[in-house]
Amino acid sequence: MKKKYTYLSDSERSEIEILRKKKYSMRSIARVLGRSPNTISYELKRCPSGYAAKLAKQYARTALKNRRFQWRKLNKYKELREYVVEGLKHGWNPHEIAGRMKYEKKGFCISATSIYAWLLHEVRGEPYKKYLYMFRFKRRRPRKRGNHGKIKHMVPIHKRDKVSVGTWETDLVVSNRKGIGALSTSNELLSRYLVVEYVPDRTSSSKQKTLQRLTQEFLVESITFDRGHENARHYELSMPTYFCDAYSSWQRGANENQNKLLRRYFPKGTDFSRVSHQQIQEVVDRINNKPRKALGYRTATEVAEEIGLFTGVS
């Protein structure tokens, strides 16, 4: 069982001061106290001009207080608060806001933990709590679908080459039972760039047309599908195609995550025949211009441009 970390005591700090004056090395002090060398190293850095137990204790208490109440910065600094709120309104989570802030090298910073604390425990953060995904939708357990018939010429995903520029995954996000139409979603794995197009039905013909347009506008080296029957004409594409195992949507994890982002704006029960092209495109643009942790807090659009994903005129 992993040992729980405890803060250094006053006696330990006094012993560090004594041993340091006797020219003990950092690792030697760690062995004497039974502490990690990293703990001792961090402690010694509190007093770079010479370790003093009393002074180190004061620094430690100040640092702990600052960590616990860092969220108060959001109340104190208007520019920081406006940046955080604007990010929340664009659908960014606190980790993405904090990471993008560092990436853009703003003159202010705050941790994701502090943003969560401000939203969940502070009166002034209450109006913005609604923008957090965790408070907007309940998770539902997916139901297994029946067998829609065997698809010809399927190649399993295990035979797919290493992910490179132009490796895409695709799926359908469907309307409610009474509605018609669906959204064909495709995303490129390296850039996380998302392309969404409305299809009037779930036939293989409609799906095939969207993929043909995809290959004309973007660099596409391969496409990975699930086993939905709308993908039955995959072999007509002039490129390698791959399929996930049955009931294994996690093998297309990036695509499933993109669909989850879409569902923030178009929850289950949406009739996509009543959603305009402009509304769909506004949501897609918002997702593609969202800073992503997997991309070093760059946006999918920025990375797609860097790797040369765009080949045609959309």
C-alpha cells in the first residue's frame, strides 16, 4: 500500500538545518530522515542563500495558504476572470483554459484546480457552473445493437499502420426515434480536426457521398469505421479502410470523444432535420478552435494547418 505523504515537521526541519551545516549531501539527509530525496531537494530550495528551519517553515506556510486560496485571484483580477469566463462560455474545461493560458503566455495564470474550486465553492463562480459539462448531462449506459448484416471486405483495426497524417475515423450521430437524418462525423487523429456533415438518412449511399467529399477537401490516407451498415460501401473508396471489433467503440476513442463534444450542443433527442447547416458549422468551428491538452493546448485548426491537412476548397 502506498504510504501517505506527510508534511515535514519542525523537528525534521531543525535536523535538516543541523545536517546541512555539517555538509551532509541532499541524499544523505534523505536517508537519515527516511524521506524522499525530492522532498529534501524541494525543502532546501526554499532557502537558496542558506537553509534555516524557522525561515523555511514560514515559506512553507505561506505557499500552502496561497495554494489553498489561489481561486481568490479570480475575484481580485478582472482580466483573469474575464479570460476564464470567456473560455467556459466557449465550452472549454478548466484544464484547457489553464493550459491555453500558459501556451499563449498571458501575463496571468491560474491552475485548473483553482478554477474548479472557484466554480464549485465560491458564490461569484456559481453563475458560471452551468458551463461545466459535468452539470449539464447525465451519462447513460449504451445499449447493444443487433446485428445489421455482414459487411464485405472488412479489415480489422489491428492491421492498421501506425497513425500518421491523414488517418481518419468516422461515425454517425443519429437523431431521435421520431426524427430523420443524422450527422456524419469524421476526425483526423493527429490534429483532432473534426468535419461534420448532415445526411438525410442512414443509408450507405448517403454516408459514401460525405466521405467522397472528405477526400476531395482533406488529406486522407485511411479511414476507420465501426460496424454500422451505413459503412457497407467502404471498399469503393480508393484507400485503406479498417473496422473496429464488435461492440468496441473504445478502439475509435478519439472519434467517440468528438461525438461527446457534439452532444454538449446537440443532446440525445435532437432532430437533426430541424438543425440548420449554420448551427452545425458554428458548433464544429467552436470545437476545432478549442485548446486541447493532447495537442499541447493548441487548437485542432492550428495543428491541421501545420501538418498540411487541407488540400481543397471547402
